[in-house]
Amino acid sequence: MLEVLKELPSDSVLGLIKLFAADTNADKIDLGVGVYKNEQGKTPVMAAVKMAEARILEAENSKTYYGSDGNSAFLEAVAPLVFGASTALADRIVGCQTVGGTGALQLAAKLAISCNKDAAIWVGTPTWPNHLPLFAAAGLEIKTYEYYDVKSQKINFSDMINALQSGRAGDVVLLHACCHNPTGADLDLDQWAQVASLIAEKGMIPLIDSAYLGLGVSLEQDVKALQLVISRVPETLIAFSCSKNFGLYRERIGALFVVGKDGHSSSAIKSHVQYLARTVYSTPPNHGAAIVTSILSEPGLKKIWLSELVESTQRINDMRQQLAASSSVGGIDLVALGNQKGMFALLPLSVDQVNTLRDSFSVYMAPSGRINLAGLNRENIPYFVSSLGKVLNE
Ligand code: LMR
């Protein structure tokens, strides 16, 4: 039976990990997978994480199961990062620990299908390359619109609004909470308000992918758009990830938060989310959840984590501004990058140009032309800019 399977191409983002590792060029630059790198090009374990792990090793006295929604202390600890300190919404919120932010997206999509088997999801392009296959695998019909025009490096807001005008009640609208992946171009709060009102008017439900909170401006600023949406629509799905802001990539720790219309629906929503998780992986792994809980519940550790997060965000922003200061390379205007946010920028490059940068200069990026700014440092920026210039001027 298995002989029917044809080999698939490697993942456009994760496939870069092995290619980069195998490259022996001492000048190689990794701008591929979205992980934070320090000035030395390393992705170290955060000090707060190391300390939390030492405490967990000492204190953990059982590895028995939690339920399908995972570690409740973790959910209580992270909810304020998303919803703020106020408990006003508390009875409307259902939380479920998930296998990374991807697990939360998958559960959210399946939940939408459970409510409406004909649901479509509206996805602005370009987007994280895994969004489309993930939602298709969950059974959602995918409807795309142009979110960002790569050539002019501008958000196509009118296209977004026009597209969402044809949404049907029960459809899902995917939104990136901040630090848009792959463009770095976020809506302003006025645009967010318009999108939220339209979603509410049409009876659609937003699914807010929140993988980069804290890595744009600050935790408080980056969550503002998400909170604005929650205040304007009756129901919201939030996929929260701790991969980037806690540097816990391979621990696969995230959460799905569902904000229901009112407290009455919470127990039904919870039962469905738990059922969906049970059918896929039964219960989520705890190590990442224990780390995050320990950090957020111990003031000393939280302070260390926050300062590490601020330092990472500042370094990324510094690299962004350095690149923007190059103003123009081979006809690409880099100034626009200076006003964007987060780890990523999307350069208007063809796949051939991306391949030449990789094969002739050992500069690795996603095939879309997305670069991870954290892969830059003061030493390699000149090499990157000159390689880019050579390829664009060919
Ligand atoms: C990325 O966008 O590079 C990261 O989110 C890693 C991934 O899983 O694709």
C-alpha cells in the first residue's frame, strides 16, 4: 500500500535547518527559520528557563497525567499575558494547553468545523507557509486575499476589507496579533478596529495567531490589537505560542484560548476542545508548561525573563534599523523595513534570486524572500547587503 506515496518536497522553512548545517562556508548566514539568535548567532536557552528547569527538577514529584486541556496552573499563568490583569472576561474564557502554537491553530480550526462543517477560513497572503496546509488538513475551505503587496511593500488594506465583505456567518478570519509573519507589516489600531467591526457585522469569528507577543515593541503594546478585537466581537479564537517569547521552540508549548459570547457556553466549548485534543494527542507534554508556569509565578524569575525578552526585542529592532539605514540595495527600498515589526521582513526577491543567494553566497532565507532579522549581526550585515546587491544587480 505504501508504495503509492510520492516523496514530498522538504518543508520550505524547516528544510533550511539541515541545508545550513551542512554548509561549510565560514561566512554563511542563517536568515531562515524564525528563531531568535544573539549577536554571536546562537539561540541560547534563556537564563530564566534554565533556572526554572533547575527548580522543576528539584520539586517535581509526579509525572502522572493531567487532562486533555493540560496544566491548569500554566493556563492561569499565561492568561494575563493575553487578556491583561482584569478578570472581567474570566467566565467567557476557555483555555487549553496545546502542542505549540501550531497545535492551538489546529484545535481552533477543528473547533470551527465542529460548529459549522461548511466553514471557510479567510487568510491574507503572504502568510506563514504552514497556515494553508494546516487549515486544509483540518477540513476548512481556504479563501485568500492579498494582505501585502510585496513589490510596493505596503499592506493592501482595501483588498482585505473587500474580501472580508464576502465572508459568511460562521467563517473564520485568520489574523496575526503582531509581528506579521512573513512581512513584519501590522495593521494600525484604526485598521484593526475596522476589521473587527466587519467581522462582528458578518457574524464571522477571528482566529488570532499570537506567536510573537513581546517581540515587536513590548508585551503590553503587542497585545493591544488582540484586546481591541476581543472588545468588539462576541467570540474569538486565540492561538498563543511560547516558542519565541520564552525561547521554548522544541518544547512545543502553547495554548488555545476561546472567548465565548457569555459564561453559559463555556462548559460546552471546553468539552469540545478537550475532546478534539484527546483525539489527536490525548494530553499535551508538560515540561514547557512547567517552565512557563514557574517563570510567570515567581517574581524573581519573571523579572529575569522580561529583561531577556526586552534585550532580544531590542536586538532585533536594532538589526532592522541597521538594515533600513542601508536605504536601498539593488533597487530594493529597505527604508520601509524600519517601520515594520518583529523578526521578519519580506524582500521582493524571486525564487531564483533566493537560490543564488544560498548557492553562491551561503545566505539562507525562506523561498518567499522572507528574512529572519535575528540572523543578522553587526559583523555579517555588510556581507549580507553586498551579497544581496550582487544578486540583484546580476
Ligand atoms: C517560522 O515561521 O520560521 C517559525 O514559525 C518556524 C516554523 O515552524 O515554521
